[in-house]
Amino acid sequence: MSSLSEYKFYAAELGAKIPELDLHGNYPDVAVEKLEIFISDLVFNKENIGRVIYGGGTGKLREIVLSTVKKSQLVKDWKEEGGSC
């Protein structure tokens, strides 16, 4: 029998409301600024999960978001899931 720790639960599937940042339509420099503030706010508010939506498009925003998340010392773990992380 599997232990509970072997399962991953996603807030969206459980109907939970988690903090979310939608960066659609933002210029890269504005997106980075908003993302850094969002991450800081999550830490300040003791939130352990957040969702960042950047969409598809040319992929430029995706690259910038993932680069910023990877470099952040405040982000312990992240997972990309088709247009968001």
C-alpha cells in the first residue's frame, strides 16, 4: 500500500484558491518586476505555493519567467505545467 506522501495533490484539482499572477500581455521588464514582487509577497505572507501564468506566444515571456524563478533565492522548488509554473 502506498503512503500518502507518495501522492501529489494540486490545489486547482482540489478547488483551493491559491495566489496567482497572470503575466499575459506584459512586456518582459514589467513581467520580471511583477514576478519579483509576487514572489516577495508570497514569502512575506507565508504562502508556500503560488501560480504564475505566462501563456504561449513566442516563448519570450516563458524564458524570462523561468529564468527569474530559477535565479530567485526565495523559490525553493518550481514546476512548469503548460503555460504556468
